[in-house]
Amino acid sequence: MSEKKAKYITTTLPYVNDEPHIGHALEFIQTDALARYWRLMGHEVFFNTGTDEHGQKIAEKAKEKGQDVKEYVDYFAARFQKLITETFGLSVDAFIRTTDEKHIKAAQHIWQLCANNGDIYKKKYKGLYCVGCEAFKQEKDLVDGKCPDHQKEPVEIEEENYFFALSKYQDYLEEYLSKPGVVEPEWRRQEALNFVKGGLEDFSISREKSRMSWGIPVPDDEGQVMYVWFDALTNYISTLDWPDDQNGNFKKFWEEGETMQMAGKDQIRFQSIMWQAMLKSAGLPATQKVFYHGFINSGGQKMSKSLGNTISPFDVIDRYGKEATRYILLRHVHPVDDSDITWEKMDEWYIANLVNGLGNLTARIMKMAETHLDGPIEKPIVNQFDQEYLDALDSFNFQAACDHVWKKVGELDEKITETEPFKLVKTDKDAAVQIIKELVHDLYLVGRMLYPLMPETNRIIKDAILENKKPDNLFARLPE
């Protein structure tokens, strides 16, 4: 059997200008589910995440609050790190901050490589700049004169900045994006390809330090700092100790492994166009696949602070627990389309499918096992999973993977209803015991399939089976 390739997976780095929101949690959980699935399949995996901490938007937010900008980013970086590593307990291998010294060094090095290749030049520029996007906009990008994402008019800025020769990579990017699979879902690849075919323009990659000081200094020009996106994108390889150690994790996971990035649907130009051109310019391998998820809305409207409909992942976890939060995001949020969630919907999903579904099933089966079996069943050996389940996760369809597991939950419920082993034990104990053993065995398989989706639930179910005892409430009833 050939050795399985190492796999690299990364989230985008959330911008630390505010508290984590439920959209961040979606991307973290989707990425963690894939990392755990690949490990389950025998791959060595490197799972990266972290925080994006430079740029004008952050500098302005810190100023509004009267805080030192480093103190400001330290606070929010800690909030994201707590959510990822403590609250959710995700299986991350690295949490990188773009204020880390090793990242700053890497960002300056990739700049130098691109400059050495003749792809960075300086010119005076006048353009429309959206602070919310940290990006220059063209008139065609605006709706009624405003940025469609932030509903604000961009600011006209005239500066002498450095530019990256993106237009030089028109043919390369068309070729790269013409390969099926480099972007998922397929229609996002077409979207990216159509954008490139529409003609690429060179883009600004620096700001004057006198106007925006919170950024990484440009090599050999202390009067300029890097544009936040040019800096932040480099995290995907700086986390692998590039450029200092190019024979370790960078070689194993980026050069020789399979690379995948997770991102929101608004990130296509940055992740699949700008970043890929930067890599090509620096003489580095392209990302093999970028997966784009949709957005989460609430009550039919896009979440925003002004509408008061934002949902904090900390609040969701406080109400349902981290495992149920994973379940909600993986099963009831579409993997690639926009989805709508409300507290009322989440309550319904939690009660119907976890408390009355998986939780009740586990309690019933293990109560019968504890009462009627002499001891634990022999530990099942799981050499393979249902193809439907594998296909779902291989195509990043987390909903379908969850649906398959809950189909099995339903089948076990039906088997109990049809065979009634708790009654049969009075007239044919041997037959009843055999049915209970089969139910326990199949429940173990359900638990095994839950590992990428709900790892703690997976552990509780398997431990209960191997100890032959009913677990404590798997999912507690909600408070009235």
C-alpha cells in the first residue's frame, strides 16, 4: 500500500478588529472536520489558523477606543485563540499571528522575491479606497457609489505606492483556474476565471507610513508599509517556517503534500488570484485547492451590528455546548450557499435531532446493554466506512455526511421499535441479547462516523460501549 500524502489545510486569518462571529466559527469548524477526517483516513495533516492584525481598519478602531494598537490587537487575538484552542478545542497544529516576528520576516522575504523578479514597482496613484475592505475599488465595483459589502462611500486617496504586476500573470492565472478542482465549488472557479478573463490590473501593495503606520515595513523603504492583504496572505507559508526552514514542514506539506485553503465567498480575488500570482512570482508552488463557503444570515437578513442580529459563537456554545454548536454549523448551514439561522431554529434542531434523536437513542441502547448484557461487546474493528459517508466528506459536503449519520440513527430507532428487545427478553432472552448486541455494535459505528463531526460525542459513545454503561445525559434539555 502506497504511503498517503501529507495534507495541509488552513482557514483564512480572521481580521481582529472586533469579536469573533458565527461566520468565523463556521470556517473554523468546517476546517477542523476535514482535518480530523483526513487523519482518520491515515493522512499526516497540518492544520493552520491564526489572526490578521495589520491595516488601517484596526488602527482606526484602536484609536476610537483610545487604546494602543498593539494592546488592541493582543486583546482580540487572545479572544480568537480562546475560541479556537480552548472553547472549541480544535485540532490545530499552528496558530499564527501576523505580528509574529517569523511572519514579518517571511512577508518581507516574499516581497523581496517578487521585487527581484521585476514584479514590484513604485508609482503615484489616485484611487477609491474602502477602509472596510482594506482595498482599492473601481467605479464598476460600487453600487450607488458605495462599497456593496460595507455600504459606505470609499475615500479618494492619492499616494505614491508600490504596485504588484498582477497583469503580467493574466495567462498564468487563466491556465491555473482552467483546471477543474483548483476551486470548489465549481461555479466559484468559473467566477474566478471569468474575473481574470475580464482583464487584470496591477494593484497597490503598500501605503505611505506617514498616513498609515500600522503595518510591516517595506524592505529597503522605511517610508512605506505593506498593504495588509499582501502581508496577511503570506501566513499560509510563514506558519510552515518558510523561508528559514525550507526542508521541514514547508517541503513536506506545501511542496510535496496536498494543499487546501478554506475561505468565504468574498475572498476569491485575494485567495485564488492575488495570492496565486504572488506565489508564482516568488517561484513557489500554487495552492492546489481553495474551498469557498457561503455566509450565515439571520432572520432573512445579513448579520450586522446595526441591525442587532449578530450571533456570537460564545453565546451559542453557552446555550447548546460546543458539540451541538459543531452539529448546527455542519448539518444546518449549507457548505457553500448562504444559510439562515435564528435562535428559534437552533432550539428546534437541538431538541429534535440531539436531545430526542442521538442522545435518546444512545441512552436507550446503553440502558438495555447495561441491564441485559453480561459485559461489553467485543470492540468492533472498523476497516471501512459507508461509501456515501466517504463521498460526502471527500466532496466537502458536511451536510450530507451528517445526514448519512442521522439516517443510521433513524434506522436504529426503527429497529428498536420493530424488535422491542426490552419486551422480547422476557420470552426469548437469547434472541433479545443478540439484538441488543447488534444495536450496540451499530451504535459504535455511528460514534465512529461522528469523529470528524462531533469528536467529543464520538468519544463519549465509544467509552460508554466499551464500559457497557449508559452515559450521563449526552445532550441536556434546554432551560425554559
